Amino acid sequence: MDDARPNDLHIGDVATRTGRSVHTIRWYEAQGLMPGVVRDSAKRRVYTEYHVGWLDLMERLRCTGMSIAQMRAYTELAKQGAATLGKRRELLRGHRTEVQETIRRWRDALALIDAKIAFYDEWVASGERPAVSPHRRLRRPKPKRS
């Protein structure tokens, strides 16, 4: 007897929809990062659209540097329902601050890489080493006070 509902998804469906491997989806579940996964009468995992969105969130948190421990904490809070909305918001706000700082550092690093490339472009074009180093190219003059 098939007890599937029209919106139920199995692991292969989730893998196809998300572009993640079955192995990756199982890993997230094994880590306690996929709340509410049930099994049908044939013992197959049953997912919903909620799990597709949740997996997307977990992947984005992970790629932005959130630790697995923090992701577990967030997941545990979510399992507790609306009573934990404030705690979840604060956890995400703290992570957002860290992500913003990482982006700032990466922009600074990218600016130096771009300056170094421009330095090499100038050197190759002229045949002579440019007088202004990549680091000095990044220095912005301080605004004059009136």
C-alpha cells in the first residue's frame, strides 16, 4: 500500500530539485540538520517543499561560514517552534555581522588582487616596472578638512 501524499518527495526528488547529491542530503539529515523527515510504510524518507527550502538555508549558512554546531543549534531552536523566534533571529543577526565582516575583508583582498593585476598589465605594456606599487595604488588620500 502506498501512503504517499501528492506533495511528498523522496530523496531522489530532493536531489534533483536542489542539485545536491543523495549522499549530501543524507549527511545533513545525519547531522541533525533536517528536521521533520519522516518515513513512509516502506521505510523510505519522505520530504516536502519545507525540506527543500530548509536544505537551501543550511547550505547557504554553511557556505557563509556558520559552524555545524551553530547550524545544529539553529535547527534545534526551529524545532521548538515560534517560542524561539527571538533566539533564532539573534543567532542569524550575529552570523550576519560575521558574514558582513568577511565580505569586507574579501573586498579589500580583491582590491589588492585587482591592483596587482593592473600593476602587471602596466609593466607588460610598458616593459618597465611601474613606479607605484600595488599597495600604494590602494591608498586613498585622506579628505582635507576645511
